[in-house]
Amino acid sequence: MGSRFGHDTCLGGVMGSVSYRRRQPELGVLHQVVRDNIETLYAAVEQGEPGVALPDFVRAELEAYLDCGLACRGFALLACESCDERRLVT
């Protein structure tokens, strides 16, 4: 039997010997650029040419990108039915 949350873990063999480490997307350059400039983009589009708008799906994708990977925006807790091991996934 392997150690908890580190080596030879169960979870149906999916995790193997990998332990979870949050990827911290908010520290990446792209995330910072989008986060720091999204309101400027929205304002520029609103003040631009009449009839030119940012499609709703673009706004939705940008905002979803900023939320992705942040535990404060939602997460899932996976549990192995065999050994009751648990993993947090953001």
C-alpha cells in the first residue's frame, strides 16, 4: 500500500505516483495581462464605432479564463471508493 497523497496512490490507477500541486494560473503572464486589461478592452469596445460590439461568447470566455484554476471560483473533490483517498481539483 502506498503513502497517502504522494506515491502509488489509488484513484483507479489514474493518479499513479503524482501528487497534486495547484498550477497557480494567476501568476502567469497571460493571466495577468488579461486580468489587468479586461476592463480597458470592454471600455474601448463600448466607446468605439457605433454598432461594433464584443460578442457575448468572447466576454464569457475571457471571464471564464480568469476564473479557471482558482479554488475560490469553484473546485471538485474526488474520492476513491476503494481506499477513500481524496483529491481537490480546481
